[in-house]
Amino acid sequence: MKDGFWINYRTGKEFDIDEHETWIRRPGNAKKLGIPSKVQKAFPEFTIVKDRIKFVMFLMQHAPIMRVRGHGNYVTFEYSSRSRNDPMDSIWLWGLKNAGPFTGMYIVNFATGEKTNIYWRDFKEAMESGGAEAVMRVAADRTEIFEWNKKVATELLDLSRRFIGETTVASLSLVD
């Protein structure tokens, strides 16, 4: 997979890119992606590289775009929208072209605070059976399982410390 993509989830326009900030600042690219001209006029307010995170967040908050980044065996999708449908449809279309069954997907909606980790095969099945809402139900179920497993692991560590002794188990801990 390439380093990343920009997707306009309203128009379906998708661009594979080298680096998100660099690509969108190149002449003509913001317009091609569908960034409104009044948003483009604010680009100089952000210092290149130094304000990269603020700049990308600003773009996602003011345009219907999604940042997609590849990380080997998983892909991150980041956007900011009160609606789930268009972004999830865009992820589904992207996955049909680019993902395998075990491609991990980390989806983050900055507008609502929703996040999920899901395999492409599960995402695809949920979308085809119930749409965007079904994806979030699957995600909620996984979160509950993760929290339950974390609780059980914490209790087991506490028991181990009690029976084996603090010094033997001192190096064991859970990663939050």
C-alpha cells in the first residue's frame, strides 16, 4: 500500500498521496480534493511542518475529507463528521479495492469521539448486513470484550502478586 490517501467522502474522490500535508499544499490539489476556497485561504495561517497536526485537523473539521494512512498490516482512517454514512461508505469502497480479509482498520471520528479497531472482513460483513450503524455495533461489542479481558488480566496479575510475591511479578503490568 502507498503511504496514504486523501478521500472526499461526499464526492468519492480519492487520491493516493506521498504525505498528507505536503500533497494538499501543492498547487491545485486542495481544489481537486474538494476543499472549499474559503478553507484554502486559511492555509497560510498554519506553518508548514510545525503546525501539521493542527492543519490536518482544521481541514478535516472544515471539509468532508478523510485521512488514510497505511501502517503495514493495518490502516488508519481519520475524519470529523456528525454523520456516519458517507465516511463509512467511503471506507467500504476503499476496502473493496485495497484491503484483504485480515487488514486491520483503526477508524477515528474526531467529531464524535468514536473509535474502533476492526478487521476488513468484519467491517465488510457489517456494512453489507446493516450499514454504518452495524459497524459501530460490532465495534461496541469488541470494546466490551476488550474491557472485560483487561479486567480479568488485572485481577490475575493481582492474584499472582499475592501468591508469588511482589518482586517476582513486579515487572508484569498491563499496557493501557
